[in-house]
Amino acid sequence: MNFSKPEVRRARPALGTILRLHLWDDDASLLGSVSDEAFARAEALEKIFSKFRADSDLSRVNQTPIGRETRVTPEFRGALILALEVWRTSKGAFTPFNGGSISWTRSPVVVTRDGVLKISECTLDLSGIAKGFIVDELADLIRDRLPTASAVIDAGGDLRFVNCSERPAHVRLASQKLRALQLSRDSVATSALTEWLHDPQSSTVYHEPPVHSADYTVSAVADTCAVADALTKVGWFAPVETRLACAKHFGAEILVMSANGEPQ
């Protein structure tokens, strides 16, 4: 990363956390406007995936009767396709559905060319992948508007590098110590169990007991933040064999670390 180039750093509340953008490029003229556009894009995408808005794509799918198709945005469709892929590959350890009675061998929804068709009763919930997906969309926007720029996008536990030859990251462990990582890929997501146990406003819902105690932290390193975000749940809920299979399938790493940073 070349911090000698002109740069802009901005942070705003978004995606249930503080979204931070760090952009730098030889040409500083568009850095400010592109960062503003990225924050606006994050807000618009958050509305698509929100469980708390009646007009979101997610809510409209959940409100639609069985057997009827719901038209959705391309972004929601893309996130759902990926979520279903992780769901099947992980044998349900990651799930885009609320409720534990749905078998990972048969999806209750079908993704069509323009929307989503519900074929059996279910409640969709993409909160386990949506934040990472939105971060990836911001990375695409930055590459489109500023092809030569480098960027770091930080959305709480999700971190994405754009055009960076070096990718240093620090993971906060359950002990509150920091573990330094030098990433081999552009994205990392980190998840701690205490986020879900003690926060009644958390958007994350889980249905099976985790395979690790709250003394552990799970990080996933992948090419995209959406995959990394989803694979942290695989790290928490899947047995070792499934975890390894998912990592291989997505070309990723799933790191389960003790309070002292030691890998399991």
C-alpha cells in the first residue's frame, strides 16, 4: 500500500456498525465524490436486505404466499444464490433461513431469472452474508469509478482490500488481544460468539449449538467479503470435515483461534 499518494479517509454509521473507507490514488480529484457515492450505495443496499423494512426485497419475499414469484433486485438475487451455495456446501452449517426444520438437501425457494419463487414455507434471513456482500459491491463501485485507486473498506468484522499488494489485518480475539494476519486474499471476516449471546438487537440468529466455546474466535479469509462473512458461520457450526470441504470449495481459509491466538 502506497500511503504517499493523495488519500481520503471517511467513516459513517452504516450496516449496523461504523463503515470506514480509506481511498488513495495519484489523482485526488475524485476521491471525495467516490467515497460519498460509496456511502450512498451502502445505504441503498442495506434497505434491500433489511429485516426491519416492509418494502425491502427480503420482507417482500417473506410476505409472498407459497407458489408465487417475487421480483427482486439483481443484488438480492446474487446474494441469495451465493447464500444457497454456501448452505448446501456446508450441509446447513450456514443457513439463510430462520428456523431449524429445513433440510439442506431441499431448498424451500427457487431463484428465477427475475426473482424468487417460494415453494414451501420458510423465512429468509440473509444477515449472515449481506454485510459482506454489500462490502463487495462497494469494492466493485470503487474499481469502476477509480480503476487505478487502492482502497480498504472496513465494516466492523468485515475487511476488504482493493488493489493492494499488501493486506495487513488485525483480528480481535476473545481475550481482546489482537492477532496480526497478513492476508493471502482480498477479504477477511471475523466473528465472536459473544456478539450473538448478549445483544438482543443482533441481526444474527443461530439454531444449533456452536462446536466451539466463547473462548474462540473464527475468521475466514477469501476472495470476497460475502464468502468470508458466510464462512465464519461454517467455522462456528460445522464439524472439521465440512469446514475443510467448504474452505476448499471456495478457495478460502477458515481460522478458528483460541483466546491466545493459537489455531485449533
